[in-house]
Amino acid sequence: MEQNDYLELSKNGKTVISCKKDYEGVVVIPEGVTKIGSDAFYDCSGLTSIEIPNSVTVIGKCAFTGCTSLTSIEIPNSVTKIGDHAFWGCTSLTSIEIPGSVTKIGGLAFYGCSSLTSIVIPDGVTEIGRRAFEGCTSLTSIEVPNSVTEISAFLGCSRLTSIKIPDGVKSIGDYAFEGCSSLASIEIPVGLTTIGVLAFDGCTSLKSITIPDSVTMIGKYAFWGCTSLASITIPDSVTVIGGSAFSGCTSLKSITIPDSVTMIGEHAFWDCTSLTSITIPEGVTEIRGKTFAYSKSLTSIVIPDSVTKIEEGAFWGCSSLKKIYLKHQNPVDFSRAFKAIDRFNVTIYVPEVQAGLIGIINSIKQSKSQKNNS
């Protein structure tokens, strides 16, 4: 293999294979090299900067992983791909300019680059890999180009305050902004169809969000723990609200669920302690376990005729619930669903007297009263 002072190259001199682990200072990659290979500079903690020639087209997987002293790098216009984990753990890297030639940024490419304050992603990039910028805790803003169609890259960017999602994005993927605790606002474009699992989990500064009428699904845990979220508009296009989608949204006072929704998952509104009322839309057939549990300010709920099953625990801990409106024309036994609420303070409204249902509720009340008097 061809050697120089600190680099090991392939036989044909086209690929950087490795660098001496104890090397400190500036690395100059020779002209003619086309690829920085996988793990080439892995854990070269003394590397402070690197000069990459215009002949390089690929920065391989884990190429600079653990280069904790690397403060800056200039990527030439010849590079088209930045591999997975390429700059993982480069904790001193403060800025990087990605050239217009790059089309793909790999998964976890800049994971843990905790000093990175800004980054420009060019219009040529069509793919940003999953968790590409995870843990970039100094990143305050970023622009995503129109060429990108899916975003799932910024979890744990705790100083990110705002982001504009371009019109080309069709999916906010799983974990996209999880833990972005400073994110106060976000613009979601028309054309987006999916909000993925844990997409905005822990975005504790997010106060409001408008979901466009192109979205059909809100994934599980999508807004879990968004404690500042006071209002949200769900469009008529949404058919599924995933389990725990709004769990722990303690500032959410009201929400309108459109008639298009046919499924509301378990724990969907668990611990929404400021939620005072809710109307379940026609089309929903089942209210699952703990859907509204511990929503302590919930005073009334409207349940449509389409609901034929309410699982036990759906309203556990709803200590302020006073009015339940059942739209059912025929008797339905929901007595187990309301076991954990104070039946003496709840009025159930029905379109007709449903002897079976009322009898069940009254018998429980009577049994409780006799027990208390004995």
C-alpha cells in the first residue's frame, strides 16, 4: 500500500484507508484521492482540520467519527455523498458548509456535534438520513431545501427555536424533532401527509401548530409532553390519531376532532389536565383504554351513536367530569367504562330513556350509597 507520513492509502491511491491515531494537527489529503473510506479517521482525536481535494466524491461511513478536536472542515464541490455516522461525535466542530454537489446526507452523519451552531443544506440534497443531526445541541436554526421529501433528522436539538419546512416535504418522520425543547414555532406545508411517531415529543416550548388538510395520520406519541401546546387544529383529512398522540399536553384546553377521524388510539389524551370538553366524531367506533385518563379538567364529553365499545379505564381520573352526552338511540352498556368516575356528580344525557343503561348506573349508585351507610 502507498504510504505517506500519516495516511494509509489504497494501492491505487484513490482511497484513504486510515490515519495514524496519534497524529495531531492538520491533515492534507493528496490530489487524486476520490474517496475517504469508512473509519478512515475514526477516533483521531488530535486532528484539528483537514484539507480535502476536489477529486474526492464520497465521504464514507464513520469517516471522522470521534474526531473531537476537529473545529472546521471545507467539503469540496466534488463530494456527492456524506456517509452514515461520518462526523459522529465531532464535539468541537462549530460550522460546516455542505456544497451544492451533495445529494445525500447519511443517517446520524452529524450525531452529537454539540458545538455546531449553524449549517447550510444546499438545494441539491434530496435525502437527509434519520437522526442526521441528533444531539446538535448548539444548533439554533436550519433551512431545509425544497428537494427534501422527508424529515426525521433533528431530535435532541435542544436550542433549535424555529424551522421552516419546505413545500416538498411529504412526511415528518419518526423522532423528527423529539426533544427540541426550545422549538416555539414551526410551519408545516400543504402537501404533508404524515406526522410520524414521537415527531414532536418533548417540544415543551411549542405553543401552537396548524396541521394542513393534506395530513391523514398523526402518529403515536406525536405531541407527547408538549406542555406549552395550548391549541391545535386537526383538519378533516386526518383519519387516525395514534396512541398517546397528545399525552401530557397539560396546556391544551380544547381540541376539535373532525368527522374524518375513525380511530383514536390508547392514551391519546392521557393527562391533558387543562382539557375541559371534547366531542368524539361520528365514525369512531371504539374509545380505547385510558384515552382520556387523568384529564382532570374535563367536564363534558359527547359520544356519538357510532361508538359501540368504550374500554375500561377510558376516563380514569377524570375527576371533574359532570356531563356525558350519549347520542345512542338504542341502549348500550358502558358502565365499566365509567367505573372510576364519581357517578353521584355525573349526569348522563341520552336521546331517549335507555332503561338498561340508566338502571345499571343507578344500581351502582345505590350499591355505593348502601355501602357508605352501613
